[in-house]
Amino acid sequence: MFVDEARIWVESGRGGDGASHFRREKYVPRGGPDGGDGGRGGDVVLVADPRLRTLTDLTYRRRYRAQGGVPGRTNERRGRNGAGCVIRVPVGTVVLESDGELIADLSVPGQSAVVAIGGRGGRGNAHFATPEHQAPRLRERGEPGQGRWLRLELKLLADVGVVGMPNAGKSTLIARVSAARPKIADYPFTTLAPNLGVVRVSEDRSFVMADLPGLIEGAHTGAGLGDRFLRHIERTRVLVHLLDLAAEERDPVTDFDTLNRELAAYSATLAERPQLVGANKLDLPLAQARFPECRDAIEARGYRVFGISAVTGQGLSELMGALAELLNRMEPEAKPTAAAERIIAAPKPKPLQIERIDDNKFAVSGTEVERVLAMTDLEIEEAVARLQQQLESLGVIARLRELGAKEGDQVTIGDVTLDFVE
């Protein structure tokens, strides 16, 4: 089953809590703090795997979570880091935010993108010891992991894309010139999934061809199969426009113009993509009669036309040779500067926002202030005092004063409600 879209939830691991502990050893009456730091939470990473062809696996499992870090221990022992979560996707997968914003384009085998960064481990009380404060009970909780919905879209990587109206013979063509074996029948139907095949022109020349499901007028707006498969054409370097000369109810030249308008409406760059035309089904009398007029009309538009029969193989060697020559003349596609480079595509931090909800109620939000609160152990008096200092440094207290906050007013940060204290 070919699946080229998926929606998944990813969540990185929470950092391990820091430990609050003091040395308890024989003959050491005043042992100092020795609570260790917590381990870091695991990341969620997408990796482009050339062995995969579809996003089918991601339709059976939609939620992916990395392992959390292990809490710190005594003797200043640091907790173990949490294991990361690796999600393998086909080469050519585009990663989008739920609102459609592009996050990463995994177009190179082995390329990876960190889509959720694990929380850092909380610091133990040994970390806060100073000459002035030699017995701190203060420790940090682990930083929460990051969670988000992602939309994945697969765009096939092929040198040549075969386009045409339904039943134009695209599947028959790719089956004839490559080892691909798409579904072919002697009745009208349209392919429901793209097929890839390697076309070998000679011992040292070959290219990848993809037959793309039949399009109809209005496809760029969602008609028929709609724009579901139009995205696969974007990565092809050359197009083969296949015409059905044997369809009595359709005019091949009109079909040619209609489909080119759809490609241009979907993407302006597709209108400029090099294109060869294959006038198909010359093994049939009607197609033979139509061919001269059709060829002259399309060549007048500036395109090279090849008379072919995907069934018998007539004219295919000339068409494949012309495609190979065209690909050789074209400049190679730009490759990423560092294929093995890891893309950091973590969620964007939310800015600090403070609003007055009621006479004595305020709501505070923002990535940094929420992180500070989540890492504070509110049961430890020293931690609460430190939280007050951190809120001061982040500008929260000053902004609350500007909004008229008074002693005892309620301030909500995330899921926690605190009393405003001067």
C-alpha cells in the first residue's frame, strides 16, 4: 500500500530530577551535600532511510515518545540519559508543522532532523553548594520534554515524471521500459499510487522514472485525485507528457493544454520544467490517423513529440534516448552542503505574555517562564525563593507591577497558581 501522508505526535523525554542528599559516612560528622544531577531526556529524531518507499508504518503507530532521564543519585552520581526515539522515513519526506509551516526536507539518504529536544536533567544540591551556603537543600526538577504534532508528506525523488490524463498508458509505459510492475488492465481506470522504475538506456546511462496518477481538469483545486500526487512532480527534473490518441471522446491537443494549465496553476516552476511529449497508442488505427495533426499542433507550441506505442514498444527507444540526452545536458541538481548534517528543527520558543484576567487574577505564559516553574520543586523553601529571583530576572515581576498586581493576587503560570508576593 502506497501512503504519502501521515500525521504523528512526537514527544521528547523529560530530564531526570536532581537529588537532594547529604553525605552520611562514619567519622564524617558534617558531610556536605552530594546529590547528583539528573540525566538528560532523549531526543526524537527523523532519519531518511533509502530502504523505505512509503509512510505506511506511520499510519499504524501515531505517537512516538523518547525515554526520560534517570534521576540523580547520592555521591554526586549523575543519572543516566534517556534513550532517544528514532523514526525512519523515506528519502524525500517533507516535515511540516500542523499549520503547514516547513520544518525540514529530508531529501538525502541518512539526513536527520531533531524534531523534539529532550529536557535537560535537573541539578542536584551538590551543584548549589558555595562557601557561604555549604548545606543547600535546593535541587532542580528535570526539564519537561517537548511535544508537538507533525505532518509528513512524501515527495518522490525521480529524474523523469510521466504525466497524462487517466488511461493515457502511463503504467504500461513504465512497465515496458523498466522492471516496475504496476497494475495494468484492458479497461479504463486510473492508477491510485505512483510507481518508480529504473530505465537503463545503456550500460553507463540510466535514470529513475515515475508514473504519476492521472490528473483531470481542476486537479490543483482538489478535483479527482486532486493535488494529492501533484507534489511528486515537483522533484522531477524532466516531464514526459503522455497523450492518448485512441480516446474517441477526447481531443489529445485539448488534453495537453488542459493538463499544462493544471501544472502551472499548482506551481509556476512546473510550467517551466523541460517536457517531452509521447503520443501514445500508435498500434491502433484511430491513433495513427490522429497523429500527424496532433504532432503538428503540439510542435507549434514548442515541444518535441514522439510517436510511441507503450504496448508494442514502438518509438520508445527514441523517447528514452532523448530523455537521457536531455538529463545529461541539464545541470545536476544542487545537493545539500552537508548531507550528514543534523537539522535542529525543535519547536520555536513562545515569547513571554502576561495578561490580566480579573481584578486580582493574572495569567503568565512563555516557554522560558514555564520551564523555570516546571524545574522548581515548590515544596522546598529555598527553591521557591530562587523562583522569585528568576521571575524577577525574566521581567515577570516588573510587568505584573505595571499591570497593577498587589500582594496576595493570584498569578497562574501553566497549570500552577501562585500568590503574588512583593
